[in-house]
Amino acid sequence: MALEIKNLVGGYSQLPVLKDVSLDVQPGELVGLIGLNGAGKSTTINHVIGILRPFSGKIMLNGISIQDEPEKYKQQIAYVPETPILYDELTLKEHLELTMDAYGLDHDQAWQRAHRLLKLFRLDNKLDWFPANFSKGMKQKVMICCAFMTDAKLLIVDEPFYGLDPLAVHDLLGLIEKKKEAGVAVLMSTHVLDTAQRYCDRFVLLADGKVRARGTLDELRKLADRPDESLDEIYLHLARDGQNE
Amino acid sequence: MSNLFNKRRQRHFMMLLKYWRLVFNDHFVIALFFLFGALAYGYAQWLPQLGPHLWWSRWLLVAWFTVLAQVGRLATLVERPDPVFLLPMVGHMQRYLRQAGRYSLALGELMTLAGAFVALPFALTTERLTMVDVVSIFLVAMLAKDSWLRLAQGMISQQWGQRRQWLHLAQWLLPLVVAMVTWLVNPLWGLVLVIAIGANVDYFFSPTKLTIDWRAAVKMEDDRMYSVYRFFNLFTDVPKVQGNVKRRPWANGLIRRLTVPGHPWSYLYARGLLRNTDISGIVIRLTLLAMVVAFVVPITWLNSALVVLFIYLIASQLMPLFDQFDGNVFTHLYPVPFAQRRADFSRLLVRVTALVAALIILASLGMTLNWRQFGVNLVLAVIEVVLLTRLYFRARIKKLSEES
């Protein structure tokens, strides 16, 4: 089991945002984390990457928890944030080198991977630019290059499609597919449900800090009692139900 | 829209008040008293020594009044989101800008009056002026300021956007020409000229003829506020002043020397220090100042005391670099032990402090190649750098890392 979250209660201050969240992501599996704004998707992700400390519950990554062995835990994750976060002071090339140093990657091998990614996203001629001045989509591509260059066992991708052009969305999905084949577990939060429906193996639907539903598309259909409908419709149905409760 | 400007002006005042309170703390007020007292006394002592027909006195007045016209910028209080939120209000912006113009004019004229008063004793000593002349001089200065602000309004308009550089030039040329006529020909002729120019400027730059250029307006106001904040930042921490980033390719060698291979924090700190103008700027300025002081102060004990003080001051300016990157979530994700971060930071501190100390000590040789001074400073600096890094920095870093 790659990622395992058990009975997680957590949030930003004293007030818990997440109430008893449990989910798991298996190696080679893409799990879609879906939910309305404020449902707790980003809070969940912030707990997994270790910026928030759980009030109670457990987060284990291949049997390691962040409290017990923070370096080993962090070594295993790579993160693509919702809004690109870059250093004003570093060039594109330096962002990649810093990531290599931070993860202790072999520079020659990592650069081979990096060059393939840069070429894919048409960034290979911008190595000496400061990405802080890039457009939103190009910044997002830099974040993707940095994360996908590592050999992390868990990829956390938060709303990756915003600002990306259709070609880049397609390429990103291809990259995720390849990572899955290599046995990497991927947790992705998104609102782009038709894409999620086609690519995710399983879904976790969050509402008001709780897991409202989970399972494959078929399982969700059964749960909502809507056998032929798309994820989009099931999601709307479940979300409205949740709001009426 | 008139409410909007008034509300913003009030908010702006509150903000300024908050910062002014911090600037005018007790010690600084006392220092200011002495400073102004000394300046006024020096000015008063200087005037009687001047003869009546100095070739440069009129040119000094021309320069003074030309520069005086540049003081007091156009404060539009426009904010970044305005182009989006006020987009449908373009027509009403004229009224808003007229209010902003009046507000800026009032402040600008106050400063102009003060500046003209300062110059008056000098002018009365070196020139023979009648009452009419004096009144004309004040009027000229005030009308020149008015035209200057009109030109500033033009600079943020769509009509004049393409010719911004020319307007900027005019903001210098116009007061210069007016001041030259005033002081080299006759103040009355200066008054006639400034009225003629002002009428034209008022005609061409009347607010009803101008449409706001949002990009230019936001940029101008941002620049203005940035310099205000930067001033306050000399006295207290202003969150909005974060410094700019410059590539500085000439520093690449130094960056490489400061970077420990394979250590991400060292990589980050070296670049953060040398490319962000905030910390590097103050370190460079203080180092240069310290070098000058060490170069010129001839009394051995005073020289050494100042060198020791400067090294401490410069070194302590480096401390904010420690948590400079805490806002970036990735610095929390790197699988790197905290001890390594701390070690990398102290290594950088030692290297930079040692480099700065070396430069200052070298300067303390002075014109006369005072080797004794050099030796004393060297011994003191070595002891100081060791003490600073072993004790002081370690304690500070420990405190900072407990906070972060």
C-alpha cells in the first residue's frame, strides 16, 4: 500500500476542517479527489505533504509516517500545487538543479529526464529565464517538470489542468499514465470531471470535511442509484444531496 | 466616485500615520532636533560669509527651484484591482482624478512653499530683491508646481501615453527654463512666462480631455507607494517591501563559491542573498560606507571601534535571510534534515562576514598605509567574526528556527 490515511482529523487552527477522513492510494493507481470548493481537498493534501499536523489519525506512506521519519517520508513525495510556487531568485535551470539537490538525485540521470520533460512542454529554450515572470500555464509546466523529474513513489497533483493548454493537458495525462506504469501512486484533486472520469481508477468524493463516497465509477453509480450517468451527473447529484442534508 | 477617493485618502492617511508614529520615535525626534538645529545654524553661519556678486549664486537658485518643482508627486491612490473593478466607471474617473489632482496639488504646494522659504534668506543675501520680486518668486514656484502636476496627469492618460518620455523631459525643462528667466532675467518676466506656459498646459491637459491609461496609472502609483514604503522600511519592517530580483551575472562566480555542492539550502541562500536587492543592497551599502569610514578616520581606537561596530551591523543584517523562503511550500517538502539547513546558513554567514570584514580592514590601511591600524583591526575582526558565528549567530538561528 502506498498512501494510507486513517481516521484523519485535522485543519488549520483549533477548528477541525477534516473530520475522520480515511482513504488510500495503491501503487500504480490514480485516485481522483473531488469535492466542492471548501470541501477539504487542499486541506487533505496539505496534511499528506506534511505542512499540517494531524489532530488525530494517521498518515502512512509505504509504512513510514512523517512524524517518525520525516526525511524518508518526504523523499517519497512529489507535489504539483494548485497555484505555481516559484522562487523569484532562481532561473528555470536552477529550479531543476535545486530539486535534484533536495531529492539527492543523480544529476546526469535527472537532467536526461528533465530535458525530455522540458522538450515536451517546449521550455527547453528557456533554461536561463526567471520563471517567476512566466505566464500561469508555463509556470505550471515548470512545477510539473520539477515534480515528474523525481523518483517519488507518491505524486500529489492539485488541480493540475488550470491554465494549461489542451496539448499540455494531454501530455500531462500521458506522463501520469507512464508514472502509473512505473508503479507510482498518484493522488489528484480536480474539478475537471470528464477528464477525471476517463483517467482515474478510483474516486474519493469529499463533502464538508468527510468522505461522502468512494470507489470506482461503477461503484459510485451504484451508490447514487444512477447506473448510466457520467461522473459529472453523479457528482452533482451527490453534492446536492449533501447540501440538502 | 467622489466618495471612493475620500475613503481612500482617509485610509491612506491612517496608514501614513501608523508609520509616521514609528518613524518619529523619541530617539529619532531628538536626533532630528539636533540635525535640523545644526543645519540651520550652519546655514546662518554661512550666509554672512557670502559676497553680493557671486557668479554661481544665481545658478544655485535655478538648480534649487528646478529640483524643488520635482518634489511632491501625483498621488492618485489607484490600486491594482481598479482596472478590473472600475472598468465600467471610466467616464467617472475624470472626477476621481480631479480630486486626486487637487489633493496632490495641496501637498505639493505646501512643500514648494517650504522649499522656497528655505531659499529666501540665501536669495536676499546674494540678490537685491523688492517685495514684488519676492511675491513673484513664490508665485512662480507654485505655478510651476501646478504645471508639473498637470503634466503628470498627462503621463497617465491614453492621449499622451505614447509621448510619456517627452512629458517627463518637460517636467524638468519647464521648471528649468522658468527658473532661469526668473533668476537670470527678472522674477516678473518669470511670472509672465510661467502663466503663459501654465495656461497652455491647463488647456492641453485639462482632465476633461484625458482618458485614464490604467496600466500607466497603476504603475505610477505603485512606484510612488513603493518609494514611500521604502522610506518607512528604513525605520521599521514594511511587509510590502520585498526587494527586487536582479540577475547580476557578474556575481555568478561568488554564488558558486558560496554554494556547497549537493546542499539545497546552501544553493538557495547563496542565490537569495546575491540576487535579491533587499539584503544584498543594504550589505553592499553598509560595507562601502564602512570602508570609507575605516579609510578616513585617523584615530586608532576610534577607527577600530567603528570597524568592529560596522562588522556587527552588517552581519546582523544577514539574519532575515534565514527564513526568507519560508513562504514557499516547497522548502517544507525537501527531504533534508533541519540541521543541514542550519549548518548551511551559518556557513554562508561566516563566509560573507569574513569577506566583508576583509574588505573593511583593507580599507583601514588608509592613505598613509597605516599597517599598525591594519594589524589591530585584523586581530579584532578575527576575534569578532569567530565570536559572532560561534555564539551570537548560533543563538539567533536557534531562536529563529524555533519560531519557524
